[in-house]
Amino acid sequence: MAECIFCRIAAGEVPSTIVYEDEEIVAFRDLSPQAPTHILIIPRKHVPSVSDLEAGEEAAMGRLLRVAGEIAAKEGISESGYRLVVNCGKDAGQAVDHLHVHLLGGRRMGWPPG
């Protein structure tokens, strides 16, 4: 999707601080961090949101979560703790219509989150 900013980041058309990438996933630092560590983890394939995952794509979501754990360890926040957030839709705060997981850490998180 040529107009999707996350697709353009994944394609290398828009500069970003990439912290992880493979053939299916790209992870990069958020430009407006909400915690000392704030990384967005996206599938390269354009999927607008969790609601748009199709049958058979469950493994893609599982890979995003597994990679999030690996990145948290590399960032040094896995022992103290981190939060994974997936917003779905505008009322939930999803600003970019491309499935993504927020990896937040490096500080104590409050509850409830929203």
C-alpha cells in the first residue's frame, strides 16, 4: 500500500531507526515515544488491524509477540517488565491503519492503562 507510512518504512522508503527486521517483520523506534523504550513491531504484509486478520494468519500475530519478547531482552527491559499494546480502531487509539504492536518499557507502568 503506497500510502501507508508503515508499509513505506518496511520498504525502506521512509527513514526510521530499525531495531529488528526479517522477511516478515520490521521493528522500529516510535517517533513520539510514550516510554523510555517505545518500539513499534509490524508485519511487512499490510493488515489494517487485528480485526482484519484472516483465518490462517494467527501465526503472524504470534510471531509479532515472540519478536517483541526478543527485542525486550535486547533492550534490557525484560527483567524489569514491559508492556505490549495492540490498539484496534480509532476509539482505541489506533493512529495508523497497519497492524502493529507497541513495545513499551523502561519505566513503571500504571494501571488501568487508558
